[in-house]
Amino acid sequence: MALMITDECINCDVCEPECPNEAIYLGQEIYEIDPSKCTECVGHFDEPQCVQVCPVACIPVNPAHVESRETLWQKFQRLQTKAQGAA
């Protein structure tokens, strides 16, 4: 399951630096999450870091991108392999 940021976002900037996959970016009006990079912090942390730091609780699961923990783990591994190849 990738996460998403709702329009309740206040653009406080605390979530973006917390994302270990660099999936969070500033969109047209609010921060957004790239579902192809979001692993809900699987492989990095026990809990999604953006959700932990969000002061307005505007980061729910994205119903358009429901994934199992195993799928998130596989995505984490692909992203790590890609990052190591780019280094």
C-alpha cells in the first residue's frame, strides 16, 4: 500500500526529509507521494515515518495503490538495487 497526502496538508515540510525512498515531493499545491517509490518505510522502519511526523494526520493509505507487505518488501529491494546501480 502506498500512502497519499490529502488536501488537508498544510505544507509544513516535515514529511519530505523523513522519507527514506525520496517518494515525497512538493506538488502544485501540496506535498505528494510517488506510489512507485513509497514502501510505507518497509525495509527501513517499522512505521511510516511521514505518518509519524505529520502534525495534521493527512497521510492515509492510498486506496488506488493497495499492496501487501511482501509486495512492499519487493519494491524496497528493487529501489535499493536501483539506488546502488546509480551510485
